[in-house]
Amino acid sequence: MSLLRYESHVRAPLVDGSKDYHQVTEDICRPVEAKPSKLWWMGFLISAALLVFGIISVTIEVIYGTGQWNLNKTIGWGWDITNFVWWIGIGHAGTLISAILLLFRQGWRTGVNRAAEAMTIFAVMCAGQFPIWHMGRVWNAFFVLPYPNTRGPLWVNFNSPLLWDVFAISTYFTVSLLFWYSGLLPDLATLRDRAKKKWAKSFYGVAAFGWTGSTKHWQRHESLSLVLAGLSTPLVLSVHTIVSFDFATSIVPGWHTTIFPPYFVAGAIFSGFAMVQTLLVVTRKVLGLQEYITIEHIEVMNKVIVLTGSIVGIAYLTELFMSWYSAVPYEHFAFFKNRLDLSSPYGWSYWIMMGCNVLSPQIFWSTRMRRNLTLTFFMSILINIGMWFERFVIIVTSIYRDYLPSSWSTYYTPTIWEVGFYLGTFGLFFTCYFLFSKFFPVIAIAEIKHILKRSGDNYKKGNLGIETEELEEFGHKNLEHH
Amino acid sequence: MGVKKFVVGNFYDEAILFPAVKKVRRAGYKIHDVYTPHPIHGLDHAMGLRDTSLHTAGFIYGIIGTATAVGFITWALAVDWPLNFGGKPFFSLPAWIPIAFELTVLFASVGMVLTFCYLCQLAPFVKKDHFNPRSTDDTFVMALECSDKTNDTELISFLQEAGAADVQIMHKETDWWWGRYGKETKRFEKQIPAQPVH
């Protein structure tokens, strides 16, 4: 069997330490079965407090209307849509890791995919809040759905990118959830069969759907995962493409560019990976999972960050070039006057974006920096600040001074309830993540076991001899069963 | 269905499990199932299971999704209430590609997951026997179904020779039933004894 299991020793092991199947189960289930630590309670309560603040902010907005926010006729989209695009961008890494990397047969995804997918789902939940509450009369939110109504029926406009968004995001959420949960079933069954307490037996018993690990079920499960990955791959690209269409199909200078879809998708992966780093650098330490989420994993993700960050940088420069090359005065004004020029009211936000997204990730060309955990954590925060400003720059600097000077806006700053709403989504995100990390295995147990004998440290060492073996000897040892 | 009699053997290494599966099949015994903690590629073929057609079902669901989207939007925007958007044609297919694509993915995914759950009989509150709780941890559990003609002791020693550990006879329910794992529930209170050999 070792013939099937061989992987070159040049590749770093994906699971460190001397592990067998049982040890893997023990290690990953331990944080779930242990009592939550003080640190967990502190984090959870802070998140819950933020969530409550968010709920208050939204309640006030619903009672008094969107006038509670500093939006006006010129700046119709401000913090809310900035936050929406930011969260939905973050929600792209999970599906990328689980789907695209599955298709590319990247073994390292097994260590991080579960947490990244969970993060995706929570980020999409946060993103969805913004367009919904931005509607103002939120009780009419169902108007976006094509349902038979008494007004004709008057159908929704299927030609509008805003409606495409409704379909894209709801589909994305549903598919990500199904993908995540179907992958969780075997691990929930593991927890169920290990559970000692009655409530845990019941909870995981119900949650595991009666999974047994039958060979036929595994065969179907593999087929399901593969097809869902195949479907999610174009889906994840389509979602941010469609979000970029919200802007790109308009005629506002600064939005009206064909480069938006690839540029948004690269930015989404960039910010998503940064958020995965933020969470995993802490999670692996707190839950003691350093042997499963190794420095190698962190390094590989930093490589993705420097790649996507550079793609985003090229997109920024291309935008500038196209605006100059187009010779359209409005385009010139939007880019060279409202963004590049530091003395313009929002010039500072453009340069924060440039600094955080394009310049700072270049540090990751160095291997030593990529493997530095403190720096990785710091950079991941910096990148997400930069990516927030990217959306802010795109939205606010484009619309606050457009064609007609008489309709130019005054300087836009958010109210406390706009900020509160944003903080509230942080609360929602981290509350969900804390609950997830307590009640669910943060690493896909079955998938780790699947790669263990090929990529586990102790098994790889055992296979070292193969590289120097004579062909005959190798055949004698490995081919007898076939 | 009901309770049946099985001879159950445990394996701790795939390298022993694979040849054992082949041996058991060659000897003509009927493998009820092999329960494994993680997917093992090739085990389904070794056991002689046919390939799943789940992906074909997914393809069909996807086509249904595309047809639903294009059909419905065509009817709504071109037939039921044509609206003039900037003089563009009522039937403007390129603008419908995004929604047609999203519904294709949505139908295919939801349909496949539901089909998967149906085929594997998985649902919340479903309870099943699976012989050894360690089979979701580190043990590969092979269950052989006994008929009234099976010689138990012979089968047990045969499995032991093939490399199985802790081989034992178990009476288990093969079907699922509604129940919670927190409570000991049995679908059939009384165990049906195996038919005596004549």
C-alpha cells in the first residue's frame, strides 16, 4: 500500500508530530470536549456585547429611518455598502480554499478548510445585513423576490445587477452552508460516538444525521464533495463579479470600468485570506492545534496573499492608466483629482488603501517574513483595513463629487449608528466564530485522517527509504497485493 | 428488515483491510458493509460496489435550474408584463445569464444534497446501528451478514486469519429508526434469534 501513499520528502509534512488516527481524533476533539477557558468566555462576551450594540443601532435606524445615517442624496451609498462589499469579499476565502484547492488537489487545504468555510458563512451573514437594513422600510424587503403580487403582478427587474446580487448572495450562502455541513457530518458522528454527557450525545446525534461511515456512503460523499467543489468554483468567482457589476454597469466615473470583475475577485481572495490568517494564527495557538495548522500552512497562505495583493496592485495601476488614456475629463477628475491628490478631501483614504494593499504585502516575498507569526497577524489586520478603504474609496470618492458641482456633497462622516451597525456585524461574526470553535471541530478530522499516511510527519519519514530503493526491491515490497 | 445476525471484525490498518476484503469476497461470504472513519479510495471497488450516479443527478438538477430561470424570466419580462428598459429588447438573454447561472448552481447543489441524504437515509433524529463506535475514530469495521446456513465458528476463524481483531457475533438492526442518541432506544424490543441450522 505504501506505493499509493508516497509523497516526496521535499514537500513539508502537513501534520507534524507522531500521529495515528486515534491521536488525530483526540487532538481535534479535545477543545470541543473540554470546558471553555476564561479567554473564550472573555472573547465571547465582548463579541456578544458588540452584537447587542449592533442590534441597538439597527433598531434605531429602523424606527427613525435611514436619516439616522449621514447618507444624503449625493452619497446614497456610504459605510453600509462599503461594509457589505468588505464582508462579502472576506466571505470568499473559505469557498476558495475548500473548492478551488480541492480541484487543484492541494493537500494543505485539509488543515484550514473547516475554519475557513465557517468564517465564510459568518462573513456572508454579516454582509447580508447591510443591503437589507439599508432598505429602510425593511418590512418590505421581500419585494426583491419575484413573487406573484397584487400589483399586476409587476415582476422584479431581472436585468438589474442589484437583483443579480440578491440571487448571487443567497445562492452563495446556501451552497456554502450545504458544502460546509455535508463535510461536517462525519466529524459530528465522531463527536457523537465519543460523547460521554447525555446532552452532547443528543446534540451531536441529532446533528450528525445518523452518519455511520458506511463505504457506500463515503463513496457518495466523495462524489458530492467533488461536484459541490466544481459548482462552487465558478460560483465564488461569479458572486464577486456580480457585486462588481453593481458598480461597473453604471456610468459613474470611477465605477464605469470593465476591469472590475477580476479586480474585485482578486481583492476578495486577498482580504479573505487575510481574515483566515487573523483567525487561524490565534485559533491554532489557543486550541493547541499547531501540529495541524503548521507554519507551512501559514506560509502558503501568505504566498496567496502576496500574489493576490499584487494582482490588486496591478488593477489599481491599470485603472489609473485607463483613466488617463481615456481622455475623458470626468474620469480624470475622479482619479487624479479626487483620489490621487492628497490635498483633496478623501485623498488620504486612497493612499491608505495603496499603502496597506499594494506596498505592505510585498514584505511577504521574504520567506522569513512569511513564517513570522506576529508579522502575519499584524499584516492580516493591516490588509483588511486596506481592503475596507478600497471599497470606501471606490464608493465614496466616486459619488461625492460627480458630474454636476451643484450636487456635490459636503464631507461625509458616519454617525454613531452607522459605526455601531458595523461594529455589530463584528459582534455577529465573532459570536458565531466563538460558538463554532467551541461546539464544532475546527479542523476536518476525516480529511486529516485521509491525508495522514501520505503527508503525516512520521509516515513520511518511514517512506524516506523508497527514494533510494532499487526498482526490483520496491516492486517486491509494494506490488504483492495487487 | 429487523434484527439480523452478523459476524463483525475490526481492522486497524488499511493495508490489512484491503486483502481481507478480497479474501472474504473470494470465499463467497456476503459483506454487509465496511465502516471506516475516513474515505478510503478504492475500497468501494474492492467491495464490488457500483459507482454512484449522484453526479448525474446533479447534472439533471442543474439543467432544471437553468431551464427554470430562463423560462420564468422569459415569461415574466417578455410575455406577462413586457417592460421597456431603455429601448432594449424584451427578450434580452445576455442580461439573464447571471441569474440563470446562479439558479443552475443552486438547484444542482440543493438537489444533490437532498438526494445524498435520501440515498444514504440521513436526516436529523435518524438513528442507526453501526456495530462499533470506534468506526468513526480509528477502526475499520467489517460486518458479514449471516444466513441460516452460515457456520459461525468457521467464519470467525476465517476473519481472524484474514487479519481481523475482536471478531464477534452481533445481532443488530440494519434499518434506521427515529430516535435520539442520548437515549438508549431500540426499534425492536425483542431480539429475533437466528434460525437454527437443520
